[in-house]
Amino acid sequence: MGFLNGHPPVPVERASELFDYAVEATVGAVAPPAPTARPARIQYSRYRPADFWTNPKYDPDSTKSVVAPAPGPAPAPVADSVPEPSHKLEPGCSLSPSEANTFLNCPARWYFKYMQRLPDPSNGARVLGSAFHKAIEFHWKAVLAKDPRPLAEAIEVHDQKFDELVQDAALCDDENAGELRATGAALVEVYLRDVAPSIQPAAVEVPVSGKIGGVPVNGIIDLVDIEGCVIDSKSAAKKPSGVRPDYRFQVSTYKVLSPKLSGRARLDTITKTATIQVVPQSFEVGPADVQYVELMYPFVRDAIKDGLFYPRRDNNLCSRKWCPFWRACEAEFGGTVE
């Protein structure tokens, strides 16, 4: 981090004191302006107890001492419209790659999803993706059990899962349940016909856990082949232009948690285009990827601990279509979500 004019950055808690001193030294004491009234909403400090991360229950290796806060005035009451979080300590104590990615993409979204536990209904694309994943999982479990099942059974698993999930989904205006169901079944057929025969599976739905940078992390690997390569399959509306950073972060996490993995990964994207395409993408986890995840997990942990939940309005997924929390976000932070 660069220093301004050769000086180190000033701690936030000292900034206002230094500013007041400078004003008094030049123009005399000036009465501070009256603070602008702001409706009481989220009192972030109440979700940040001093022993949040130093509690041995969540971090057995911690040796930090906990200092009780100095007595002071009671915090302002929280508005009745703000729901009390169902869990105050559990979120953030153990992170998954998807949870960390959610925070890195938009801390406010992490807050509304994992801390406030606001409703997060799936749209049609997520329903299709989940049903597709369930059918592929069914296929590989049958293969590993030496009891391969016909294509029709995998498609039936897809259809049943789709019908189950779509009941609680919030479909977008341009989504049709019947068309999505048929598209998902077609994706399953293409995957099992064109992709699956080339894979020699070793394990499916593999749970992994451990510590990265002192942070408890857990995850589930969809599929590992006999050479230790992580293989994922995803549905998408269009052909991907490259390996997404969040997926590289996910696979790098698996490699750190499971050193026996080869470090190689393959993502097969099945496109929901007029002509269904299979787009394979391969990469290998390198030292830079390992360094990144080892730095980011402590960063996310500390940011959660400090209550740094801010919206990322510049994010491509920050929209009324793709974020179910846009109303809560506007109410808390102001501004407009398009």
C-alpha cells in the first residue's frame, strides 16, 4: 500500500481528531455541524461481539486475549422493521468457497443472505442448474456403484427435481417453466452422451475441510477422476469467454484443503443455446492461486468480524433481476438498483 506524501495512512479513529486540530490551529475553534439524522437500521456492532473469532469453539488455535469494551451509553434501539438475525455467531465461523465468493462479489449480499437470512428464492436459471446437477450426480453415483442406469432414469431424476424446486421459485418475466424443464432434460442428454463417456470417476460429492490462513473452510467437490482432476459441469445461457475467477478460487480452495489432488481442473459448460454446445475449459492451480486463497479467506473473515457490509453497485449481478435482496439494499444503503 502506498503512503500519501511519504506518510503512513492515519487510523480512522484518529482522523477526526487530527482534522479538528488543524482547523483550530488555522482559523480558531469551529463548532462542529449538527449530525444529519439517519433512521436507525442495522446496528452492525451488535453482530460483532469481541470474542467472535477468538472463541476457541470457532478458532482453537487462537491465542488472542479478549478485552471487555469500556462502559458507555446504551446503543440506539433498532427499528422494528429490521428483522433480528436467526443466528448471530454461526455465519462466518466456517466459510465455504461459495460463501467467500459471495462476500467478495458483494459484502451487502453476503450480509442479507447469511446474516439476516432474508428469503432467497431461485429464478428459473438456478432451478434448471440444480435439476441438471442432481441428474448428473445420480448418473455418477450409479456408475461408481457398478450399476449404471439408462439415460431415461437420469432425465426422470432431472424432471422430478425441477418440478420440486420450481414450486418455490420466482421466475423472471422472460422465463417459462415448461420450456426450462425441456431445456434441462436436453442438457442432461447431451452431457451423458457426449461428455460422460470420456470421464473415469474416482469419487463424487467429496466433502473437504480444513483451515486456510487460520480460517475454518469446508466444501464439496462434485467429481474427481482417477488422476485426481476436479471435474465440474455447469449450465449457462451462453458460451463462456474464459475461466471465471470465482470458479478458479473454488478449485484452488479444494487443492489447498486436499493436497493429494493433482491441481488440475476441468469445467464442462453446457450452453442453453438454440444448438446446445459443450465447452470444456481446463486449468491448473498454481502458486499464485494458492497465495490468493490464503490471503482472501482471512480477509473475508476479518471484514465480517468488523461488520464491513457494503453494496457493490458496480457488480454485473447488482440488478433487480439477479439480486433478490435489492429492496433491502436500497432501504439500508440508499441509491437505486436498476
